[in-house]
Amino acid sequence: MGLVYLKNVVTLEMDSDKCTGCKTCTFVCPHNVFSIDNKKAHISKKEACMECGACAKNCPTSAIQVQSGVG
Amino acid sequence: MYPHKITSVTTELNRHDLLGAIKVRLGIGRNDYRVSPGLYALGSPNDASPVLVTANYKLTFDSLRKELTGQSLWILVLDTKGVNVWCAAGKGTFGTAELIRRVYETKLHQAVSHRKLILPQLGAPGVAAHEVMKSTGFKVVYGPIKAADIPAFLENNMQATKQMRQVEFTLSDRIAVIPVEFNYVFKLLPALFAFFFVFNLIAPGGFNLTQVLFQSVVNLIPYIIAFALGTIGIAILLPYIPFRSFALKGALLGIVWALIFSQHHHVFMFPESNLIITANFLILTAITSFFALNFTGSTTYTSISGVQKETLYSIPVMGAAVLLGLIFLIIFKVRLFIG
């Protein structure tokens, strides 16, 4: 999808130390924000994030934080 | 032996379902269009059949079941207060607690021998899969974004392709969310008409009521166009308008129309006055920009932080434009009386 929104605004953050490489974030993110590198997830397309909160909600180690509001 | 009565559902949508869908897309009765939560049988499911979880908004339920012809499976409907999956997930009603509650309330452990729940991917913002596992023993498997991809997903051993996991905002998607905005017309038009009517009424040397009424209706036309650009226009042309900000996209569309209007303002029965032309220019642009900004609430990709940022910048500008326009209108009127 070629549509992109504003730059440098999203509150998405990740603590890679807590990542266990379960890949759940890659299954739930609707905009392909995360990618797996060296068995750990990292934010590779921060600009595409819409702050839906699916990743933070489903991360079993709370490695991901985002302010998602009510969508 | 499963102790509950099971309701069966079909995969066909009848005329009542289709008319209902049109109604709610127009925003009519969309807060009261639901099915009862609980466990439903589609086809002839047995204890090994998959369980699909969904929301109790009837449009959602119908959109799901129509994609499942030939399948035999269970549909677990959560009480999301008649709201669709993605919005309810954001609010938390398509959530961990409700899912756990519904699993136990329907005695799902007795209906199926497996321990998997297939959730729509867009339910993820509301559901913590690991917590559901802890509380119920059921593993949450996130299915594709679109119901239409469910048969292929099931066929493929519950593996989703990358494409199935990406949400889009195609032209069809954008058009589908336009009609609900027409509800603003019922508030905007009467208010504008009343304003024009009173404005046109106030004239030195009396007035002709029929003339004023007719003029006020015609005055509305450029404003209807401005509204249409901020709703229908922004939706259709979204990928083609420059800027990432919706308020700016709307302002651009608005300015284009305002310029065209300014060349032909007499057609719309406005008085010959630069003050009036400028006032209309400012207010028309502000209206298109406002409704374009409002459209962020209907998209599949705008972040709340982004919407907050552009709202903070653009609303004061729109407000100032409208205020300035109103001041020009007042000055025009005062001058009429002073002579």
C-alpha cells in the first residue's frame, strides 16, 4: 500500500533485550512494521506504524511499548 | 456430549441481510445491528472442527459467514456491544476478558477436542494471546485480515501468507466508508441555510421573503461542493493528493474549488464584493480541510499521534480562517447600512 502518514510521530518503542524471538509481533502487525533479524524482532518500518497496539498487547515479555488509545 | 443447544447459521446472505448492510453503511441504526453472542455451527462441525472467533456486529458476522461456503466449523461470537472486530479490539471489548468469558460461557471445552481458537488478525489489539492460553488452555492462532482468505488459510495448515497479514486501504475500501459521513449533512446544511437566511434577510430597505429563501438555497451549493470534496473527494483521490497530512490535503482540494468559485461567485447569488468573495474563500477551504481531517478516523493507517499532531496545528488555522471570514461578512453588512 503506497499510503503513508506523518513522519516521526509514533510512540512505538522496543527493548530488544527482552525479545525472545517468538515472532508474534510479525503475525499481528497489519503494516509489516517488524522484521526478524538474528532470531530477534526489531522495528524496521516505524513510519508505517498506526499505533493499533496489537504488538504490545501480544508480546509475552512486554518488550514492545506503544500508546494506542482507542483506535 | 455438548450440553447446550447450538444455533446453526448458513453462508448465504438474503435480501434482509443485504438491505441491512446498506442501511448501516449509511449510518442508519448502526449502533443497534447485532447478533447474540455465543457458539454457532456452520455446516456440520464436529469436535475436531476449527473455531473461528468474531464480533457480534451483524455486518461483521455476515461478512464472515458468506466467505465460508462448504466449510464445517464453529463460530464463537463475542459480545462486542454490536461493534466490529477492529474498533472493538481498540476499545478492548473484542478483548482478552470477553474471549475467556465466552469460552467458558459456551462450554467450548466440551464442544471441541482440540485447543485452538482462530482469531481475526485485527482482533489482536484487544487480545493478549498468551493470557488467553493461561486462562483457558486454548492457543490463539491469528488468522488472515480478510475473511475471504480464511478458506485458503485453513487449507494451508493455518499458515497465513505475508499478503494475508497486511491491511490495505484500496479504492473500494475507501468508497465503502464514505456514506456514513453523509450524516453530517443533516447537521451542516440546516445550520448553514439558517446562517445564509438571516444574513440575506438583513438589508437596508426591507426584503422579499421568496427572493431571500431562494438566494439562501443557492448560496448553499458551493458549500455542498466543499463538503463533498472533503468527504467523497478525499476518499477517492487520497493517494493522488500531495502531503501526508489530511488537513493539508483537504486544504489543497478546498483551495482549488475556492479559486474556481471565486471566478463564478455571481452564479451562486452572492453579492458583488471582494469582502464576500474572500469570506467564502476562507470558509469553503476551512470546511473541506476540516472534513478531510475528520476522514482520518475512517482510515486503516493513520496513527493517533499523527492525528493529534495535525489536529493541533490545523484546527486553530481553520478557526482563524472562519473567524476572519465572519468578520469580513459583518464589515460588508455594516457598510451596506452606513452607505
